[in-house]
Amino acid sequence: MVIQLLGMGAGIVNAALNQRRLFLKGGNGELWVVWDRMRTIVPTWAAAFKNPPCFPEIEEACKRPGSLA
């Protein structure tokens, strides 16, 4: 449930630069903590779920320039 909620938040962040600035300004570090813990198992989940773009919004938000990662 946490991953799903963070995925929705990351989707909003990825949609527009203004929301990204607001998100980063709020000190929301949970997204990066969760991504750091799950990024090594995402390829396994993608294969198991037969869903190659597994959690793409979270990954994109954490890899974009200006992120905390």
C-alpha cells in the first residue's frame, strides 16, 4: 500500500515541474528511502508480474535531475 501511494505521488511529481518543486521543498524523503530499498528487487517483481515497467513513476522521480537520490 505504501508503494502504491508513493507511486501515485511520484506520478504527480513527474507530471509537472511545479509539483516537483513543492514535493522536494516539503522534505518528503520517504520516496527515496522506499526506492532505495526496493530497487534491487524490482527486476524480480517485473519478471514475476510479467510487467517490465514495474513502478516506473517511482523510478523516474528518483532518477530525474534535482532529486535527492
